[in-house]
Amino acid sequence: MADDPLQHRAYADAIVERAAGQLRDLLKTLAGQLQPFPAFPGAMFAYGIEVDPPGGADLGCVILADDGELYELQIGLDDEEIARGGDHVATRQEETVKLDLPPADYVTYAHRAVQAAIAELERRQEAG
């Protein structure tokens, strides 16, 4: 390889993109093996496995969903409905927002998601 910094950058980017694609495929495979998918702890409607964020991450709660994709789980309450006397449970809102991460960030989160999915598979095997 020549000593051209742009070529080095392009090569590094290609490596990261390839890794992201391979991790994406692996997550889909693992998600398929995790059926039925676990309910997310504390959520009423969401199913997913929490993905521990890397240090300094600015995303909220990231989960691996049953489709093998990464999402941010957003949980909130309908303040207007609560102000009108609505039930806190009935006014709860849960939304999953699919993450659109640059390849380098995706690799970090996806690797952590793989670890979390494998831990869940191992837990199920031990439980019999």
C-alpha cells in the first residue's frame, strides 16, 4: 500500500464497514435463536436485551430487538393526560427508535449487543 494517508483512511473505513456488516448479520442470527424474545425489564410493551453503552456514549437506553437491529428505547408519560387525572400506567408511552449509527459507532454497540445476546443464550441453556 502506498504512503498516501487518504488510501490508509479509505482502507480503514472499508475494514470498519465490513465488520459492521458482519456484526449486523450475526445479530440477526442471534436474535433468531432468542425466540421467544425476552421482555425488557420494567417495560410494559417493549421486548429487547439491553446493550451496555460504551464510555462517554450520549444515547439513552439501547436495546437489541427481536429483528436483530439496535434501537433506543424511549419511555415517558403523557403529561397532559396525567394533568387531566389519567392513570400513570395507562399514560405510559414506550417507543423504540431505530439507531442510525456511523459504522465505527455501530461496531462498538453491535459488539456489545453480541455479548449481551450470547449471555442470554447461555442463561437459557443453564436454565434448561
